[in-house]
Amino acid sequence: MVFKKDVCIIGGGVIGLATAYYLLKAGKSVAVLERAEIGSGASSSCDDMILLQSKKPGIALTLAMESLEMYRDLPRELGMDIGFLSLGGMIIIEDDKQLKIMENFVKQQISYGLDVEIVDRKTLFKKQPHVARYMIASTYSKSDSQVNPLLLMRAFLHNGLRMGMDVFRHTPVIDIDRIGDRWMLKGEKGINIECDSIVIAAGAWSAEIGKMLDIDIPIKPV
Ligand SMILES: Cc1cc2nc3c(=O)[nH]c(=O)nc-3n(C[C@H](O)[C@H](O)[C@H](O)COP(=O)(O)OP(=O)(O)OC[C@H]3O[C@@H](n4cnc5c(N)ncnc54)[C@H](O)[C@@H]3O)c2cc1C
């Protein structure tokens, strides 16, 4: 069976589903191929943090800050609860060595526009009374937020299906061929999809897809 689409997405985790949603919104036809169940990879085994403070100043922090702004409006846009909460976050500091590192890190993050600060011991215990007493300080950013990855994937999936996305579950991609200026994706069970573009959203397994295209993707599952 051969299907025709503008874009094929390999992997039905949060990245594959989000990419599908925004491509559909841009008017593209999209198929998602998932080798097991939707969200069966890292996206259902993770925590729930939109943690800006852990991001290195530079592109990672800039993207995280833009991403947070997108999350704020996403429940309204998707019309579903995604468990978004903005409660702030802290990184606890144990000794002077860590404090020095974090002071420098926080200074750089502030220069990128993040509202983060170092708070002293007294403020730390006021905010978090159950932290071990030997801790000496903490960072604090009111921007650190949370989202429920399961609800988020459900909302992207629901909206994607409503917008005409095709989802092939239990369909591992096993080969990729070039046919003229298009791609032919081969999934198990004889499912073939012809498309203009492929998005590799196979998470920790992306290198296996890279091999099908003679591309070295330096990601290793651990
Ligand atoms: C313990 C833990 C805690 C984490 N906590 C956080 C956190 O607090 N905040 C945060 O932002 N991030 C966190 N992360 C990271 C986050 O989970 C990942 O960045 C995110 O889930 C990656 O999504 P993904 O869609 O790229 O990958 P995945 O969710 O792994 O999706 C990849 C999908 O591709 C499929 N696939 C693989 N090979 C093929 C194939 N050949 N054909 C078809 N499908 C294929 C897989 O089955 C899988 O479903 C955490 C991760 C872990 C492990």
C-alpha cells in the first residue's frame, strides 16, 4: 500500500507529535510512523519540567525561553488541558565551590534575559523548609514551569488527527529510498509512504534511521 504525503515523521513522541501539529497548521499533509505505541519512548518516562535554569546561555536558553512563551498559550490553542503550571524553580547549592560556579552561570543567564537570582540560606529555607540544613544557598527563577507530557502528547495527537494527520502505530520504519526528488519510506507490514520531506524524531534511536540514509547522527541510547 503506497500513501502520499508532504511530510513523514519518524517517531510518535512529543517531538514528532508537536512537529506534526505545527506542519499541519502550516497546511502540510503529514504521516507519523511509530514503531510501538504513541509516546512509548522517553516522552512517557520523563519528568515534567520546563526548566529554564538548566539551559546553557546561548541557543539552548533562548529556545527554552521561547518555548515557555508558546506553552503559556498552548492550552487555549489546543483546547485541552496540558497540565501547564508556572510555579518557579530552585537549584540548591551545597558549598562555596558550587556557589561560585552558579554565580557565574546565573550572571550569564541574566544577560540572556532570564529572571533568575541567587538567594541566600535564609530565603532558601523560607521557600523550602525541608531542604537539608547543610545547604548554603540556592538559585531561584519564577519562570521555571511544568507540563504534563502525557496530556501534552494527547492534545497534540487529538488536534493532529482532527487536522487530517495519519498515524501508523506499531510500524517501525525499516528502510528509506530516494525516488526522483521524493522519498519512499518503508514501514513494516508493507506500509510505504512517498513524501517530499522526512523528519527524524526517533529520539535516542535516531542514529538507526541515519544509517538508512548514510548519515552519521551522533546520538547513542544509554
Ligand atoms: C528520566 C528522564 C527525565 C526527563 N525529564 C525531563 C524534563 O523534566 N523536562 C524535559 O523537557 N525533558 C525531560 N527529559 C527529556 C525528554 O523526555 C526528551 O527530550 C523527549 O521526551 C524526547 O522526545 P522525542 O519525541 O524526541 O523522543 P521519544 O519520546 O523517545 O520518541 C521517539 C519515538 O521514536 C520511535 N521510534 C524509534 N525508532 C523508530 C523507527 N525505526 N520507526 C518508527 N518509530 C521509531 C520510538 O518508539 C519513540 O516512541 C527526560 C528524559 C528522561 C529519560
